[in-house]
Amino acid sequence: MITGKTKLLGVIGHPIEHSLSPVMHNAAITDLEMDYVYLPLPVQPADLASAMTGFAAIELQGFSVTIPHKQAIIPFLTAVSPIAQAVGAVNTVWRTESGWRGTNTDVEGFVAPLKALDHDWTQAEVIILGNGGAARAVVVGCTQLGCPQVHVVGRDPQKLEQFQQSWNHAPLSVNLQTHLWQQLPEILPHAALLVNTTPIGMYPQVNDSPLAADAIALLPDHAIAYDLIYTPNPTQFLQIASQRQLVAIDGLEMLVQQGAAALTIWLQQPAPVEIMRRSLRRHLGWEP
Ligand code: NAP
């Protein structure tokens, strides 16, 4: 029950109405019987400064950050974790006596299902499709896992060059090569992990795949296909990968695990991951 003492959490973004975060966080808060509520907080880009002043005034305890604020939020924070500095973006903010602090839990979310596989990542070459915000968290995650070589594939040579350059001053050493899509046939036969970070295949373009079956056929038999998209489930990309008998990982677990890591920071106690996972699966109609 919400009372006068209930503490406030939320998610800022624009648009925010499709965010699944309120579903999983409120399910977790209810399960933990904590006096908190997690709200969608629509904030236009031009209103971020006044929103931050308002959040301090109403004693918001913490919040998730989504598009378009993940980079813009950084100047408003008194401290940013090394992992968020490496990614160049913040997705989780919490209040302290000395001001707002920020981190990025997308990396933890991304690596969680990979760690569960008990694989030797020190021999694993990775191909990342796309060079946007999520690709940055994936680069950091693969580097943390110990992957010796990360290949990033994009369609715009200038953006690829900027992406490559951006790691020169990062607080971690990244072994990264960039490629255009037409170079994929040269690198696919050596990849242990192929990650889609583009929106290709996302609802409503559910019949699209970033790679066709003939390209996915070039992967080694032991390769893992990972799609950051969580609706539809499975995506066309993961359907093709499964037909090839590859291990297929969808984006829901990343969403759950990045949320669980954020909730652990805000509430200072372990998050009920299974409750969060099931609340989303039910909300999406994947289970009764
Ligand atoms: P973003 O910053 O906009 O990056 C998207 C990337 O995909 C860009 O590099 C873009 O290329 C590329 N791209 C888009 N359309 C393309 C096309 N038709 N052909 C080739 N490349 C294309 O977005 P983001 O924040 O990284 O998110 C990307 C995806 O990851 C989304 O589907 C999002 O839902 C998902 N995601 C999932 C989670 C999770 O928890 N599961 C977390 C974060 C993101 P250009 O740069 O050339 O435009």
C-alpha cells in the first residue's frame, strides 16, 4: 500500500510509456515488502536540468535512466563509477548525502547469461552487430569476460571510426577492430559469440534478421548467438541460430539482470531475480 511514508524510485526517459521496468521493479518491491514505489517519469531532453532539481526536492531515492538521457545525465552526477565511465553512459542513479551517484548495470546484465554457461571466454572471438549505445556495454562486458578480440560491425565508416577512437581514453584496455557489414564473411568463421545490438528484428519488424541463414551458416558449430532484443521471442535471428543448433540467448535476461543490479543498489539488499523475471514473462504473455 502507498502511504505518506512510501519512498520514491522511478525511470526517466522519453518516451517512457513502453518501459517494462515499472512492472519488474514493483513486483520485486511487493515481494520484499518494502515501502517503495517505482514510477515512470517522462522527461523531455530540454527538461532534464529542471527534472533533476525537482527529483532532489521530492527526495527521489534513485532512478533508472533510459534513452535519450544515458549520456546527458552525467554532468548532473557527483560521482560516476569506472564501469559507467568505460561505457560512456549511466543507466542507474542513486541519492547520497553528497549528491547523485551513477553507474551502468547493463554490463552486468549482459554478461549474466554468458557467465551461467561456464564457457572459456579467454579463447572466444566476439562479433558485435551495431555500434550504438548497447554495443558499448557489450564491448565492456566481453572485455571483462576476457575475450581476446572484439569485432564491431557497422554500416557507417565515420561512426565506426568514432567508435574505435572513443576507446583510446577508456579506463580499460579493449582489443577492438571495426568492420563494415560486407566484411562479415571473413570474420564469422572465427567467432565464438555473435551479438545483435541493432534493432533489426524488433517488434513490429518481426520477420527481419540482421543476418540471413547463409551468413549464420558460416559460424563455427559451437558458436553462441545472443540477441539483445526481447520482443518478439524468439527473434528471427535467434530462430535461424536455433535451426543451426547454436546456443541462443535472448535479451530478456539482460533486462532482468540489469534491473536486479540496480534494485540491489537502491534497496541495499539482494533483489528477487526470479520474481522480476516471472513478472516480465507474465506481462509479456509468455507464461500464465
Ligand atoms: P542505438 O544506440 O540506436 O544503436 C543502434 C545501432 O544499430 C546503431 O549502430 C545503428 O547504426 C544500428 N542499426 C540500426 N538500424 C540498422 C539497420 N537497419 N542496419 C544496420 N544497422 C542498423 O540503440 P541501442 O540503445 O544501442 O539499442 C539497440 C538495441 O538493443 C535495441 O533493440 C534495444 O531494445 C536493445 N537493448 C536491449 C537491452 C536489454 O536489456 N535487453 C538493453 C539495451 C538495448 P547507425 O549507428 O549506423 O545508425
